[in-house]
Amino acid sequence: MKPTQNAYQSSIIIHDVVIIGAGAGGVATAASLLKRQKDLDIAIIDPSELHYYQPGWTMVGGGVFSAGSTRRKTESVIPDGCRWYRATADCVDPRAQVVKLTDHSCIGYRRLVVAPGLVMDWESVEGLSETLGMNGVTSNYRYDLAPYTWSLVEQLEKGKALFIQPPMPIKCAGAPQKAMYLAADEWRRKGRLADIDVSYHSAGKVLFGVEDYVPELQKYIDRYGIDLCFEERLVAVDGKTRTARFVKQSGDQQETVDRTFDMLHVVPTQRPPGFIAQSGLGNIDGWIDLDPETLQHVRHPTIFGLGDASGTPNAKTMAAVRKQAPVVAQNLVASLEDRLLTAAYLGYGSCPLTVERGRIVLAEFGYGGKLQPSFPSWINDGTKATRMAWFLKAKQLPWLYWNGMLKGREWLAAPAARQA
């Protein structure tokens, strides 16, 4: 580290690499960078004292994992040798290569990695924030609410259960369905399903964005007797009367529909952090404007990005980050050495759809919905619900996350070669 003069303050510290975000993307990238070049001076900016394994929250809501097993102290996952700034990034000046923090201090960089995650906009639905965690309103998208999901599933014996899918993009687009399938399977096992009306309310037009997986998912929709309600967007919740209000699209016409509920699993709309657009790093929608292959910023070559805040057209999942981090690490090191960027990200994302307790449809696909299976079909056919996929989700993936991905071990995640 070395101080330098700049327009922000008398002197700032410049690091080889500054990473905004100590989530999956930031930590995995730092670890992968140090595997390639041990002497890199890396700083990570993040105010959070706790680090979460968010894919586990579906299993918490399904009564499989405990909430506590999905979190650890942030300091325990920061790679040795990295400097951790427990602060929030306020803006980036890509010309001066400086990150300004909310406390008005500044950090300089030779290369910047932007991986801040996205923002859950709970306020986008009128009345939602006031009733979360009570009145039967829950969400697996929050650590403190996932246990309430399981509590509601256990307690509900009859009535109406509504599961919400908001407009895209959102992180883990299959998660609203996962919560629904696990709940319905539990009610089926306990002989209650006939007395519970389960409905799926999606702002979209289809059950799943990659057509290859729809037939198997539809089998479970039929098994559980789930009512599919497409092109319905949740706009308001009244917890006291247990009423959800939707705007339903019918061709060119819209109508408002009120539906009562006994259980409501909600997912908020989601947006990129504001500093991305304010710093001139965003695309037209405010997401980080990256080359979809190299994950280098399209206008600022000293900046790379990955994770949920990225504007690349892939599914926003932890599995995507697992493939992105090695690409960013390899290309960033090449950039520091003025070499060509040779690593390519092909849009991989994975969505383990928990269709019942003990079976999962392991959807794996890349850009354009092209299937990218990790295993041959005789081991695991990703278009079918299998016990093998459940074993991976329930037993292997959490261990691989804490002990592999966050440690820079790139098992089944080696970067693809960029085509000339």
C-alpha cells in the first residue's frame, strides 16, 4: 500500500485491487486472485459483520436447515492478507481510480472489482414492510423470515397459500417456486393438501424461463394441484385483513384483483445499488455494464464486476458467481500485466428446484438458455427430479461453498477459454 495525492484529500492509500462487497462474489474473487498471485495487495469494502450462505434459506424455509448454519462472521471468510474496510461504498470515480466511502474517506485502486449484490425493495409493495413476519406474511429472501416460513407451513391445516414471483430480474428466479413445492410436499405428506388451496402468482408469462425444465415442473404443479396465475403483479398487502392486491394483465387491459390468504410467501422487486448508476458504471437499467464474456467493464478497463448487480444476461445465482469469480481473477491479473484477457464466462447459472423433500430438478444453463450440465445424464439428468441433485443441494453444496469457493478452490469452475 502507498499514499498518493489526489483531488479528494491530501493522501489516500492505493491498493492493487479493491473489491466492493464481501458477499460470495467479492470473497471468492479475492481468494481466486491470491491463488494466482500471492503478493497482491487486496482491499475489500463491506460494512456487514455477518456473511450469509443465501441459497440455504430455501432449505431453512423447508425445515431442512437451521438458520444459524447459513451464516458466519464476515471476518472469518475474508482471505488472509486482505484488508477489510468495514464501510459502505458511496461512489466510484473511474477516471481517478478512487472509491469514496460514506464516511468521506477515499481508497485508490489499480483495479476495481464491483460485487455489491442487489437491493431488496420491500417498499415497492404497499403495506408489505409493516406486516412481514406476522399475519401469515413471510419470505425466504430474508434470514430472519425463513424460519417463519417453516413455522407457517407446519401450522397451516387448511386455507389459502399464495406464492409470489415478482417482475424480473431477481436473484435465484426459481426460489419462489422452491418455497411453494417444499410447502406443498409437506402438506401432502401430512394429509392436509386437499384442504389447502395453493396458488402461484407470477408477473411473468411462463413457469420457468428455460423450456427444457418446464415439463418436469408441470408434473409437480399437477401433483400438488397448484393454480397458476400468470401476469399478476403484487402491489399491496393488508396484513390485518390478510388480503393481497394484484394488478392482472390481460392483453392490453389491466385489472385489480384482491385475494385473501392464510399464508403469503412474498418476493420483493429487486434493483441495483444506486451508486452504480451515479458513478457512471451502469447500463440503461442501472446494472454494472460488463462485457458478458470477460466481465470487464465496457467503458472502464480498470474495472471488473460480477454477481447479482451485474448487467450480464445470466441467472442471478450463487452458482453463476462460482463460475464468474475465476474468470474475473484470471482476466484481472492479465490486465495488471498488460496481457490479453483469455478467460471467458459463458453465462452459467444453476437453479436447484426443490420440487419435493428428497428430489430436485437441477437446472443448469448459460446464455440464451443453452443447457450446461455439470454431470453426464447417467449420473444426474438435470431435466428430471433426482435424489442425486437433492444430495448435492442438501449435503455437498454448503460444504463446497464454505471450504471450496470462498477459499479459491475452483472445483468444476475452471474458466472457459476466450475465442479469438
